[in-house]
Amino acid sequence: MPDVASSNQTPAGGSRGAGVRADAARVLDAVMHRGRSLKAELSTAQSRIDDGRDRALLEAMVMAALRNRADYEATLKSWLPRPLGQRDNDLRALLYAGLAQLDAMGLPSHAAVDATVEAARVLKRTHQAGLVNAVLRRATREPLVRADAQAGWPQWLLQRLRADWPEDIEAILHASRTSPPMWLRVNRRKVDRDAYAAQSREHGMDVQVPEHPVDALLLETPVAVSALPGFGDGLVSVQDGSAQQIADAFTLKAGMRVLDACAAPGGKTAHLLEREPGLQVIAADIDARRLRQVSEGLQRLGLSAQTLIADATQPDAWWDGQAFDAILIDAPCSATGILRRQPDILLHRRAEDVAALAGLQSRMLAALWPALAPGGTLIYATCSILREENDRQIEAFLRRTADARLEPLDAIFGRDTGFGHQRLPGEDGMDGFFYARLQKQ
Ligand SMILES: C[S@@+](CC[C@H](N)C(=O)[O-])C[C@H]1O[C@@H](n2cnc3c(N)ncnc32)[C@H](O)[C@@H]1O
């Protein structure tokens, strides 16, 4: 968790601490009860907060409340004389934020309770401040009611996971609600990994230097991005270890023409260029707003690529006919491998979305394959753990594509599924991820 405890040291019940708790309740209410996206709501709320510690506290509360939603629901069900109705949605959200502070985040109880009770007043729930106080005080004295590990998961997804990963289902459920470590990617164009690790330790950060991925550093306790030495100067980026391994799946040489077909917000484009700045990269994405983040990120890191607003399923509309030596399809997917980072997916994803995404992924593979030069490499990747989007997708592609050959990847990419490699969430401390390396004959 970022540096949030200090933010709690605002005068107990002071308006600043209460304001952040009220913001957390508003974000949670929108996400849990009105189908809104966590990322969008959180970033809007954070953009209105000046203090970096308060922004971090807001994020930590919202994440902890969503990851442990099922426990807090079970606790309120058991402790309240009557269930809260729809008219009390923001109150429920505030109680979740309060329980998260005491439970998952382990914040000092006095300040957490006082500021959350005060937040009830900010939310114009003064008449219910006593109830918030009673619930949170009880939580300081008694253990919470724990829900079954499967509570809060949609049935369709549990069924899929039981079918796809019968041996691993418990581990997946557990890892998906665990707060992830922070992975950094050191920009080898600017600084050596060991030197950056030493610099970080001088700033009091507890960094580990893993064997893989080779540009990565690992922090068990995340810090605010603004606390990372040299972040603004492009020395380092925040990127999960699984995503960093994409660069290891390619063999890159100066002058190669590379298409990153789903590039935004640009973490993998940047990493490819940090590895080999002599690449000619086209970073394409269908979303113009997200594509701007690619340019901004590259600028911070001192790298450059051509960016292109393009639909990967329609290369006829934008491809100049010059074949690519390497193509990355980091495909839009169910994101079931990163529930620990995007816990709202459990609330919002529908079974029919997966079929639609699998159709889109299949069209991308089919449309971009002709743009790959003979002997060229296409990496297909997702942050999904559903076989429909991963090994079954590749199996079907190989069946219908005579000049495609699946190439081996080594064990650092996770388990071999026969049609690629899969890492399940939390394995090696990383996100759930799928990789397949295809070569054109
Ligand atoms: C998993 S994200 C890519 C993450 C990115 N590679 C990175 O490392 O930062 C998938 C991206 O696919 C884009 N996308 C979705 N449909 C697309 C399409 N038809 N053509 C191109 N991009 C598409 C989305 O806008 C999204 O940015």
C-alpha cells in the first residue's frame, strides 16, 4: 500500500481526512451500485485531490473495499438489524471504506473511525453517523464475518475457472483478492538496474532484484509514483512483471519493423524500444485518447515511435503493404488475470463479453497475419486466464493458418498449455498472463 498511514495523521475527524473517506464512498457507490468503471471514477476523484498522500489513501481504500467486498457484505448482513436498502447505497459504500481501513489496511483505528464517521456528515448522512460509529467501533473489537472464498464471484466465471483450472481454483480465488506487489521496469537506456536499486534503497525503498524479468525491480510495499527517484526523467516505469516478459518473447534487432497493434497506454511499446531503440515501431490503437498516453510515456522515457489510430481488424484502412518483422497483439480481453488490480471486473464482466472479446481477438489474428513477413514473429498475449481467449484461440488459429508455426517459450513464461504459456494470477508474484509466439513459415 502506498504511503497512506501518514495521510491518516490529519487531525482526527478533520475535514481533510473526512473528505477523502467521503470521496472513497462516492467512488465505491458509483462502481458497486451504478455499474461505473473503477479506473474512470478513481482517476476523476483523484484529479480533484491536491495531496499525493490523500490520492494514495483514496485508491488504497477503494481497492481494499472492492477486493474484500464479500467479507464486508457478510459482516453488515450479520451486524445490522435490517439490510440497507438502495436509498442507503452511499452509506453502505462508506461502511465498506471504513471496514477496509480497519481490516485489510490495518490503519490506526482511532483516526480511521473518527474520519469515517465525520465523512457520514460530509455525505449528508448526519442522522446515520451514529450507525457508522457503532459498526466501526464493533469492528475494532470483534473479528469480521468472513465470506466463502467464492462469494462475490459471478457463477458463470466460477464455472469457467473450474472447467479451465480445476486444480488451481482456490489459488486463483485467493490471489485475485490479494493486494499485488509493485513491479518497476528500469529504463536500461538511462540507468543500470543494480545502480537504480541502490539509488532506491538510499531513498528508503525496500527493493528486490529478481532473476526475471531482467529489467525488473520488485517492491513488496508499493510507493507513490512521485516517490520513485528519477521517474519524471524516465529512469523507471511501473509495470507488472508479466507484462515485462513480452520483450523477452521477441528477438529484437536494430532496423526491424515492429507493429504494436494494441499499444495503448504504451508500456510494452516503450519496453521494446528501451531494449532496442533502433526499432522502427508503429504503435497503433483504436482509442485516440489512450494513444496520447503512448506518446506522453515515450516522451518521458526519451524514446520515439510512430503512433497511429488504427483498427487492428481493418489493416486495409491503414497498412502501407510493407511487411512487419514482428507484430505484438496485446489483445483486449476479459482481464481475468488482473482482478487483483481491477476488482470491479467481478462486478461488471458478463459471460457474453468473453464470447465477443474472443471474436475480436480471432479477427485481429486473422487480419494482421498477412502483414507479417515470412520468418517474422507474432506474439499474441492477453491478461486473461480463460482458455477461450488463450490456448483455444491459438489452437483454432493454427488449425486455419497453414503458414503459422507455434514456437516454444521457456519456463519463465509460466506453464506450457500446449498452445502457449499461461501464468495464473500471483504466480511468481505476477499478474495472470498468456503468451503465444507464432512464426510465419
Ligand atoms: C490490453 S490493452 C493494451 C495494453 C498495452 N499493450 C500496454 O502495454 O500498455 C488493449 C488495447 O487494445 C485496444 N483495442 C481494442 N480494440 C482494438 C482494435 N480493434 N484495434 C486496435 N486496438 C484495439 C484498446 O484500446 C486497448 O488500448
